[in-house]
Amino acid sequence: MARRLFEFLEQDTRTAAAARVLISTGAVLVVWQIVSMIVTNRLLLVPPAEVAVALAHEVADGAMWTNASATVTAVVTSFVVSVVIGVAIGLALASSRILSLTGGPVLSALNSVPIIALAPLFIAWLGLGFASKFVLVILVAVFPVVVTTEAGLRATDKPLIEAARSFNATPWQIFTTVTFPYALPFIVSGVRVAWARALVGIVVAEFFGSFAGFGYAILSASQTFDTARVLGYVIMLGAMGLLGSVLFAALEQRLAPWRQE
Amino acid sequence: MTEAVRLAVDGIGKTFERRGKPPVEALRDIRMTIREGEFVSIVGASGSGKSTLLRIIDGLIAPSAGVVRVDGRPVSKPGRDRAMVFQQDSLLPWKTVAENVAYGLTLAKVPKAEAFATAQKFIDIAGLKGFEQHYPHQLSGGMRQRVNVARALAVDPEILLLDEPFAALDAQTREIMQTELLSIWQATGKTVLLITHQIDEAVFLSDRVIVFSARPGTIRREIPVPLPRPRDLELKRSAEFVSLVDTIWKLIEAEVRAGLKEE
Ligand SMILES: Nc1ncnc2c1ncn2[C@@H]1O[C@H](COP(=O)(O)OP(=O)(O)OP(=O)(O)O)[C@@H](O)[C@H]1O
Ligand SMILES: [Mg+2]
């Protein structure tokens, strides 16, 4: 019985993947419930049911909708723009040796700076509106895309390029039929990391300066010691992260099925 | 054997310059001519410049000396009169068998329908019918190599350049592929230049076997193979065949041994 369940879960199908997510979510809920029965201080931890009630309350009074639309709009726009910029910079670095040699070190230095710590500065410069969030999210999310794009474009199998050249392919044809398709799954794996980083970026930006959004809601709920609401919004963020991760992983697998087998 | 000269290799030399290291002379003064429809093989120790010569003939790299002519015209870059099957796996993993076979045609901007019709013809010839929509990673090594050959044939080259096309296959599959290659060659009348490590493969397939000496690669001997055609695997057991293989093996044995010591 246990063995058959295990075999089912190991399968590479959508049902099995969904079942895996369900089981791990269920396990977290059970552990959470047990821990909250031991830790009875409700300022520190509240049981899942109370969090669900708090979430339902947020939905009912419309706060959820306001916060979700603020966060989702800001994060999706900035994320999409960071992917575009990241791919463009990656392309430039991969196509020019000099650019890569001069720009590469600067980029990796920037990448290792905890840009997120500069959030208060950006808000001072760009105000409390959309602009500061936009810039902060782009700055944290762009690097993984740049790095994987450049690496993917440089990783192309030499024999594939040689075969294309042997068929008289032009440099543009080599790019569109060999180099870029080869790099695509690499790029998607960078995009996946970028999505996770974008979520962190948006929450921090909302902590420091905004009047709506999940980050704002978490901060204001924690100031009133409303732990159920804090956890409720954290769960919403977690769900967004999970959704992106599952989607991009599926896309990666779809683009490069030969890597799995 | 009165056909015109299709491929002429005239005094080809190649020295690779390397940064911070002494240059490598891979080929020196290679001269050979191959007539239309002829099947010629090159054998030689590893590192004797065989792949380099094939790349030069295909136009992928420029020689340091000499000139290659196809039908009298000097070669300076790849062209549709030549097609190459590479030593390494070089199918596009994200394209199906049909798309891979049509690849050379689509690069040449042949209309899609026509490209796929032509591809289908060579898929059938290569015995890949029913696998058109498979991806390379879903095929066996032997089938992948057939796709490679079909892809090269699909552009209708005059000269087929094969760089150890069967090296990665097991002995049985290789023998089957050899007979299939022979029948494709007979059906299409292409001029073929094949590189191989297998002396028996060279003798079995070729009209002539060219033996290379080790670095720098030079032509050690040219050995005609006067065995009757059509040939079948039975031939490999005949005394004539065995003695030809033996002669060639003696020619390269010393160099192979020297090469092993170097490594
Ligand atoms: N691009 C290159 N740069 C420098 N040296 C090279 C290059 N290509 C080949 N060589 C050298 O030239 C020599 C001949 O190489 P080549 O690949 O033509 O040999 P080969 O006869 O095909 O060997 P094998 O039977 O192992 O395939 C080798 O010493 C190799 O190291
Ligand atoms: Mg070689």
C-alpha cells in the first residue's frame, strides 16, 4: 500500500505532481496545528483555522482585493520588465567579448551587493509610489536572468553550431535555430529564480513605503499584533511563489525534454 | 572508371596556431582526387588530421596551404555541393526527426512543404518511417546516426563527407548500417569520402582506401579495393578481403603503437 503510493507519487505526471503538492501542504498544516497546540501564546502563533478565518475576513471586507491587486500589478509589471532587460543584457554580454570582460565584473559585484538593503534609499529618491517598487524589484530580479542568459548562450554545443555552418547557415540563422533555442531552458531557470527574488523585492519595498499591498498589510497587521493576519498574508505570498516556481519548472521541462531522460 | 574528377585535394596543409603553446601541424601536403560516384575511405591513427581534412573540404576551416576543388571550382566556404555527417552527435535535440532531416533545406529557404516532402523521402530511405515525430533523445544511437545521414542526403549534395559515422555503434548495428550505406550510395550515386577507424569497414565499403600517417598527417599509401560489387557481409570472410585488411593494418600498426605510447 505505502509502496504503491510511493510509486504513484514518483511518476512524472500532472496528477502525481498535484498530489505531491497536496501532501506536502497537508503535512505542513498538520505540523502547524500540533505546534500551535503546544505554543499557546496567540501573539506568537495561531492555528491554521484562525488564519483561514482572518483571510476570509480580509476577502469579505475587500482588503484582500486591494492588497492583492496592488502587489500583483507591481510585481508582475516589474518582473516582466526585468526579464526583458535581463535577456537583453545577457544577449549583449554573450555577443561581445569586450563587453563581457568589462561589464561582467561590475555586474557580479552589483549582484553580490544586498540591493534589498537599499530599499529606504530608493524610496527617498523615488517616493512612495510605483516607481520605487518598480526599480527595486528590477534591481533584485534582473541579475539571475542576465547570468543564465549569458551562460546559456555561451554553453551551446559546438558540434551543433558546426553542423549549422556546414549547411551554410548565416550568423542570424545560427542564432535563431541553434544558440537561442539551446539557451532558452537556461533562461527560464533564471526567470524562475527572478520570480522568487521579485516577490522578496516587492514585499520589502511595500514595507518601507506604500499604503496597499501584501507587504504593507503584513507590516500593519504586525504592528497591531494581529498574528493571524500576518500569517494569512505570508501564506498568500508563499502561494504566489509556489505558483511561479511550478509554472516555470514545467516550462523548463517542456522546452528541454531531452535533459530529463 | 572514366568519370570526371569531382573532388581534388591539392597540396593541403594545416597548422593550428595556439596561444602560448607551440603550433600543431595537423596536415602536410595532402593530395588526392576522387572521381564522380567513387567511394573512398581514409584510415589513420587518432590525431592524424582526418577530421581536420574533412572540415577543410567542407569549407568549415581554411587550410594553411593548398586548395580544395569541387568540379574544378576552389572551395572557400560550405556549399550545397557538399554535406557532412559529423563524428559527434549534432542533431538539434528540440527538433523532431522530420525537422532535423529538413534542417539543411529550411536553412536554404526551401519552401516548407517542399522541404518536408524531400525530408520524408530520405526518412523512408534511411528506414526511419514512423519515427518522423520522435525527438532524437527518443531514438537509439543507430537511428540517430541514420537521421544524420538522411539530413546530409536531403540537401542533395554531390559529395557526402562522413566522419566516423558509425564509431559509437555496437558491432552488429554497425554492420547493418554499413550495408545500408552501401545501398543508399548505390541508389543515389553520390561521391563519398568516409573516415573510419575500422579498417574492415573501409575495405568493405570503398573503391579505394587512403592510409594516413600520424602527425603531421600525410598520405602514406593509397590502396585500391578491387573487390566485386554489389557486396554483402559474406565478403568479409573471403581471403582477398582478409588479406587487404591485413595489409592496411600493417601499414598503420606502427603509428598506432607510437601514438599509444605518446598518450
Ligand atoms: N581547432 C584546433 N586547434 C588546435 N589543434 C587542433 C584543432 N583541431 C584539431 N587540432 C589538432 O590537430 C590534430 C588532428 O586532429 P583531428 O581531429 O583532425 O584528428 P583525427 O585524425 O580526426 O583524430 P580522431 O581519429 O581521434 O578523430 C590533433 O593533434 C588535434 O589536437
Ligand atoms: Mg576525427
